[in-house]
Amino acid sequence: MMIDSIAELLSAKVDDWKILERMVDGRELFFIKDSLDMNRAKRTHKFFVTIYSDFEKEGKLYRGSSDFTIYPGMKKDEIKSLIEENIFSSKFVENPYYPVVNEKHTVSKIDPSEPDLDRMIQDFPFKSEGVWINSSEFFLNRIEERIINSKGIDVSNKMYRLYVEMITTAKSKEEVELYWSFERSYPLVKMEIEEAMMATRDRAEAIPTPDVKDLPVILSGESVGEFFKYPLYKTSGLYIYEHLSDLKKGDRINGNFTMWIDPHVEGSAYSLNYDEDGFLCRKVKIIENSTVVNIWADVRYAYYLGIEPTGHLTNFVVECGNESEKSFEDGKYLKVLSFSDFQMDPVTGDFGGEIRLGWYGDGKKRVAVTGGSISGNITKCDFVLSSEYQLTGNFKGPKSLKITGAQVGGKRSTPHHL
Amino acid sequence: MKVKLSKFLEEKIPDLEKIVEKLSQKYRYVSILGNDVRGKRYLVTEDIKITDSNWNERGFVVRVYNGLNYSEYSFDEIDDSVVDFVNERVVGELEKFKSVLESPLIEEEKENGTFEGEVEILPEEIDAGKKIKILSSLRDRAYSISNSLANFWAIYEEVNVSKIFLSGQKHLSQSYVWTQGYLQAIARRDEKTKYSYEGYSGMKGAEILYEMEKGVEKVVREAESLIDSTSIEPGEYDVICSPDVSGVIAHEAFGHGVEMDMFVKGRAKAVEYLGREVASKLVTMHDGASAAKQVASYFFDDEGVIGKDTVVIEKGILKSGISDLISSLRLGTRPTGNGRRESFERKAYSRMTNTFFEPGNDSLEEMISSIKDGYLLEKVSSGMEDPKNWGIQCWILYGREIKDGHLTDRIVSPILMTGYVPDLLKSISMVSKDLELSGTGACGKGHKEFVKVSSGGPYIKARARLG
């Protein structure tokens, strides 16, 4: 096996090394409306190698490293020369010493079942009353990983990653569209697509977002996970070591929420047993009632900070709140379901995005709005979590978030619909 | 120094030609793109990292005309199974689908060609030790300038690109190097953290490392001054956009908006506006691999079409879109050399390359003195488009206040610029003589399919909604 030959070459040259072997078998289907526009397949096989060089300088122990990739079809001479080149480079990397993973744990392998892509497409509702799927793309990858290192670690992961992107279009005075993406390990269900279509119908009737002040903003859908990237990254060992965060255990963050790192979220395409170092990932509570209770870190940064490692990031989970989404709509509010690109800056806490579809409501009636933006800084906002949950990418948590203290930038006219 | 084609690709040509020949017995069009992209990224901050560049790849993609449209197979191991796999698993699965959208057959003309880029210093001429030493000296200098710094990043990335394209009629090869550098200063006072950055990029070699020195003090001082920045009051303002902000407006507004695969899908509003006024008369905009010498310059695209310079908007009139090969066949237009893939593992789409506004006749000073109440917008963080409904969003790092024709000391940060594309472009009232392109970023289609692009332009004065 090629991995064994690489390991042999590495063992002869360096003290410590690791290899992540990844094989991907993928199917890709591209549709315009309900017709197949292109089909693709892929098979790739790579070896991601890290070599470590230890050296002393002025009495201090350093560990240099260098990462490189070995591709199938590389000749032995080319591999040898790559190894030499990276050993040479690693000697200039003066990082404090840290160990590689050397604890062996045996856990039952996750053997996920393959999502039935053909069935999903057969049942896909490409059109409905006044709204249709303009185009869609389906990517299904079977990923198999094996991680070995110089300390005898030999572990593996297997996962299916389904990624669906679709554009829904509706027509009123003019055609409008909304963008949707889903990433997970199980197929989409009809109801999710119908909800997307319904939202698109609303966008077709939307008016410009009004210029409103001191109004609670309700985030719904994907932007909720993005919002929580601030506490997620601020509690990472990497951010703390790099001085991008000065949070420590016992510090408080705004709002009232509890967050976990969880490698085994059902349905997530990011769930796995072992991280890229071969470390057995753990479920750990990071924030409890908005107070930092743990720092999450891979083996290297955990060693630097003198804490227990949790492994590289897989999934993050925020526990849901007690209030229903519906109750967030008592009184005046602006609820946003779709942004052009909602972003949270995990260093500064600044967040915002342009509104593609939202609803402006007064507790009794609501009107769909589009355009304008919301912005703010998480350290100056308060927020409440809904009791309904969602799974988007590697985030599991509340479906909605009601924020006070965000700014809305809209058009200077009040909608006469309300 | 000339950049030579990858030896690996050269050696694989006979095997690939055999695959093309075998598949051509069954399919009326067959092509293979072979990519070997090798690069390294050096990061010096609190610690040091040497990793492969994220742009690295080595593999092949074969495209065949299956009788109705096109099927593709991406692979990185050449063996006897490739032909069978294409026949059985790729083209073979077409019968599962009730409806298949037909595409015209690609009719090629004979074309052979080779391109070797040239740089001052090939990346391999400077060893890793020296690269780390230069970056470390930039970091150390930054810390000597300010004691407000929480962190400082100095990043250098070198990418050596080799590609071959083989089909019945074409035999093309290209090899070139691009590099980029990045400085980021993170300043903190009390509880407030702010950062600034400077980027360097080009069809250059390791010489870019020596350009980065001049940015250290600027980026540190900017990060320090941003700690005292305030939030902007949302509203519409007269603004001057710096060349990088102009570039992102060009990219988001009428770059994504004229990607012609969107025309095919009926997703681009621009199709109704071809030949019509979409911007101020002061606006002329280009896109093309040969329109500028920056990180998105190449000889041929990922479908074997030679790169071009496309005038998208000329004096405010929308003239042309940018197209991949299959979209151009469906639309009956000429391909513009904009068929690009994230890597050999991905599909080709209509994608931008080097996108920019042409310079005008005004000076920055004249532009500032013409504004009573507005902002000079500097440094762009990201952008997003809405090609169907012409919304635009740009995150801008900061704005310097202009009052009564003068810059004040007040800085607002960050800024979210949003608006309706024609409103924004028609409001352009002054254009400076400068022209700068930057290629430190990457462009996605939707939220994936990242390709290297550059964008830029002159300073422009416009009216924009800021929040």
C-alpha cells in the first residue's frame, strides 16, 4: 500500500510524522429547472503529510513542522525529494515543542448509510404554484480517511457528505430569486423545499425594507449559526494562543446560552470519530449560561495552554431557549430569513448583511421586505434563543434568535401596509 | 526567469492522448485538462507555519459529448479503468433521468500553443529559511512600532501553475507563477479589538517579499487608529471609493451580473439590458485574462479557450457578458475565455478574471473637495451580488469622514455598503486618473467554487447607502 511506503520513507528520516490519507468518490448532478444539464463523477486519493523536526536553540526545545501533499502516481524519487525539501524547511520553523497524538483509543466505527440521491431527485418538487426551482446542484461524496502517525496511531473515519444548492424563482411584477444551500449526511425532504418556495413567493411581493430604529431583529436560518461564530472562535485555543481572544474560564459573554463542541451530531456531514491528528474527538461543554467553562483546542494548542485537548472543530451545538419563534413576533419586529451574505467577524464581534428577504411586523400583521441591511456588534447586543432547533452545516442550535441593539439601514419611508 | 511546465504533466501527455483517442472512438467531442499546481504558504505570527498552498492540485478532468450534452470525470490516477469508468459510471447513468437538457456539439479549430510566464525571482531560488527570516523581520518591526498590537500576521504564498489541454484539435500548455503577500495588524485597547491589512499580489515571483516592507508601518498605524473608530449612522452618503473598493463594486455589480451561464439559466437581469445604459457615462469596465497582468491572467481557460479582454460596459452602456464555452454555444455567442474551475475536481462555470473600471480625468483632491458630507471608503473585506435582482453588498473596513470638502480625523468602521446596482453605478460622478488592481482575494460562485481573481480601478465618487 502506498501509505505504508510513505510511512517507511518518513520513519527513516524524521522522528515524528503523521499522514492523513483521504479517498473521495463523488457524484455530481446539475439541473436547469427539471432537466439534467451536466453529470460528473470524481475519484481522488491524496496523502496529507506533516513532518516534525525537533531542535534546541539557546537551551529551549523547538518543534518545526512542514505540511505537504503526496498524490497518487508520484514516483518514489519525487516523494523522497519532497520529504527532503520539507525536512529542510521545517528546521526554520521555531515553534515551542508540542507532542503528536500517542494515546490509542478504540471506539466503534461510525458506518454511515449512503443517502439515496436518485430517489431524492425523483421526488424533488421542481415546481409549484407560481414558483419553481430555477437550477439546482447535487454533490454526494463518500469520504474515507485513515490517519497514521509515528507513535503508532492508526485510525479511520468514513462519512457521506451531501451538498445541495438550489435557486428558487417566483414572479410577481418581476421575477425574483432566493439562494439556498444544504450540507448534511441525509437527503432533503419535500417540506424543506416547499418552505423555500413559499419564502420566494413572499420575496416576489416584498417592499423595500423601511428605515426603522430601535426595533428587535429576529435572525432565522443559517445566519443564526454564523452569529455564534464569535463565542465559538473566542473560546478556541488557537485564538487565545494567538492573542485574538483574551477570554478565559469564568468570563461572561452577552445573552444567555449554553454551547458545546460535539463530534457526533446526528445528520451532520461533519460528524466523525477522529480529527486530522488522529485524536479521538470529545463532546465538551464550552459555555454554560453565557459563562466560559472550557476552552476547545487541538492537541497542539491544548499543550501550549496546558489544557485537555478536545480535538479539531467538528460540530458546535447551542442549546435552544424556552420561547417559541412565534412569541418573538409579539410587538414590532424585523425578521430576516435570507441575507446576501450574513457575516460575523469573530475577532471584533461586528456582524451584518444585506437583507434579501425579511418580514416587518407589528404583532398582528406582517409584510415581506427586501433590501437594506442590519449591522451591529455582539458585545453591544442582547439576544434570546428560540425553542425550535435547526441543523445547518456543522451548527445545531436554535432556529431563530431575537436581537436587541442591532441597527437597521433601510429606505426612508414607512410601509403603508401596516 | 521563465517558468517551465511541470515535468509530471509532460510525462503524462502520451497516456492522456491515448485516453482521448480511445474515448474519441465513441464520443464526438473529448477533451482532457491536466493540472499540476504546486505552492507553499508561509505564515509568521505568534508561531510559524509552512503549509501547502490551498490552491495546490494535481489531476485531470475528462469531458465527453454524450450525444445530448456533456459528462465529466475528474480523477488523479491514470490507469486502464478511466475509459470504462467514463462509459459505464458517468455516461452510463444518463438513462436514469427523465429529462436531459441538450447542448450543441463543440466544434473546435486546430490550435497548438505554449505559454511560459516570466518572473524576476523564481520561488525556489530563495530557500524557506530566508522567506521565514524576511517575514519574521516584518513581524518584529511591527511590534517595535506599537505596543497596542495584540497580534501581527505576515503571510507569503507562492503558486506555480502548470496546465495542459488536449482534445482532437487542441494541444495547449501553460506554466506561470503568481504570488501574494499579506500583512495584518490586530490592535487592542481595553475591550476593543480592531484590525487592518495590506495586500500584495501579482504575476510575480519571490520578489514580492521585498515589496511588503513598505506596508508595515501603514497597517500598524491604521489598526491603532481604528480602535478609536465609531459606528456609522445608517443612511445615504456621497462617497469616494478607493481603487480596491471600486474594484469590488465592478466585480460584484457587473462581474457576477454578466456571467453568461446565468443568462442560460435565466438568472441574470443584465440580459434585458444589453445595449442599454446601466451606469454613468464615466464608466468603462473590463474583464479578461489578457485585460491586465494580475493573478487571474492566463493563456487559456479551463476549457481550452484562449483568454481575452472583454469590454463589459463602455461609457455607461452594457456591451457584453463573459462566458464559458458551453454557455456560449447555447447562446450563440463567442466564448470569452472565462470558463474556469476551482480545480480539476470541479465543474467549469462562467467566471471572472481581472475585473476593473478604466481610469478617468479627476484627481482625488478634487473629489474630496467636492463633497460636503460624506466618506472616503478604504479597504474592502468582502462582497456579494444578486445577479437576478441587482442587489449588492460590500463590507468595507473603514471610512474617513469628509466635511465641507476636507477629510476630518473621524473614522467609522466597519461599513456595510448596500444598494441597487444601476442606482450605484449611475451615481458615479467623478473618476480619478489612477488604476490599481489587487488580487489577494478569491471569488466564489454562490458560496463555493473559489477561483483566483483580481479587481480594481480608479478612485470613484458615487452615492451609496451605508450601514
